[in-house]
Amino acid sequence: MVPLSYYVILSTMVFVIGVIGVLIRRNIIVILLSIELMLNAANINFVAFSHYLQNINGQVFVFFVLTVAAAEVVVGLAIIIALYRGKATVHIENINLMKG
Amino acid sequence: MTTVLFSYFAGVIVLMAVLVVASRKPVNSALSLLVMFFHVAGLFVLLNAEFIAAVQIIVYAGAILVLYLFVVMLLNLRAEESYHKQYLVGLVVGLAILIEAVLILSRSGFADRALPAAAPAPDVLSGNTEGIGRALYTTYLFPFEVASLILLVAMIGAIILAKKGMFGKEEKRSLR
């Protein structure tokens, strides 16, 4: 049987890779993909704890995470499309309207 | 057997996560993420969460990833030549978070304490989907309704944001 800590370590690694992706990539779509990585790391944790504690509530929370992820992706991609229409770029270094 | 499957799934998940962040073309990143979602679903099956595994494949791989690919192909993006200027900061921050997490894990002591990994008690998990449905419609009924509201708001917001000419011509000029 695989110990619970292996699952926690795996999800930590995926989460850290997602954080690094958000920080080092310039393409805003890949940044959204990295956020998906982090949400998936949380899901792995939820399901692992749900299994080891024999409690179904963790899986219900994965369901809610999925809902929020879907909503976030839809709105995020719509913003990206609107931004691309205005500025014809998805690189975050070129999107600096608020810098003045 | 479980250990072998776990190491396979975990290895592919980490490899694909690195590829998502590292590959230059956005399409390659999205496809790596697709492979990762399938392996995460396998991990969920390993943890006796069949319903969540199916939802993971249907919603994540089937809907969200297709939306990503659609947008990537719609925008016709070039490959990225280099990472962001602040990539060193990113690596340092990532390393710091990793060290923190390892410290928390080793200090908490739950890693040593072997949690009971017995077969699911029949009254608790008699049928994964049934259990989730019961929890969703009794204990979590209100959050469930709020989730449906969130989806409705996201749908309306996406339509309004992506609509052509939503912002007037002048505003579009000023964006340039």
C-alpha cells in the first residue's frame, strides 16, 4: 500500500511546478495552464486524504474545485480573447496598461 | 502492484507537469496537460474515487482542455523565444515553497504515522457515486446550488467579454 505522504509529496511537486510556471512564462495562456496544474495538485491531495480517512467529503470538494476551475477558465479565456483583439498580443510583458 | 502503478502515474504526472511549463509552443503545453489529466484520473481510480476520475476525464480533458486548444488555435500564436526576465526569481520562489512544504511535512509527523489503509467500510463507501451524490444533496446542498450560480455567471460573463464591439471603438483605440 502506498503511504499517504507519497501522495502529499507528489501534489507538492506538481503545485511548485505550477507556481514556477506562473512566474517564469510570458504567454498568458500557459500561465492559465499552470494555474490548472496547481488546482490539480489540490485535487490529488483532496482525493488522497478522502481515501485514507475514509471520508467522502474530500471528493465532494474536488467536485467544487472542478466547477470553479471551469468558471475560471471560461472567463479567463474570454478576457484573453478580448485582450488579443485590442493589443494583438498575449505576452504579459507587452500588457502594461496599468503601469501608466 | 499498487506501488508500481503509483510510481508510473506519479512519474508521468511530474514529467508532464514539467513539460507543460517548459515547452515553447502553447499547443505542446496544452497536450502535455491533457496527458497529465489522464494520469491524474488513473491515480484517482487507484484511490477508489471512480466518479471523480470519470469527471476528471469528461470535464477537464473533454471540456476545459478543448476550450484551451480552441483558443490557442484561434489566436495563432508563435512559439516563445525565451522565458520571462524574472525566471531566476521564479526558480528561487519555487525552491523556497518546496523547502517550506518539505519542512512542514517532516515536522508534522504525519508522514511516520501510518494511517489506516483498510478496505472501504461498506456503509461509508458503498458505491462511490452513490456516496458522493448523497453528500452532495444533503450536507452540501447549498454549496451545490451556489456552484450552479457560479457556472451561470461565468457563462454570461464569457459571452459578454468575448462579444465583438462590446467596448466601443474609442475604447478599443485607447487599448492600442
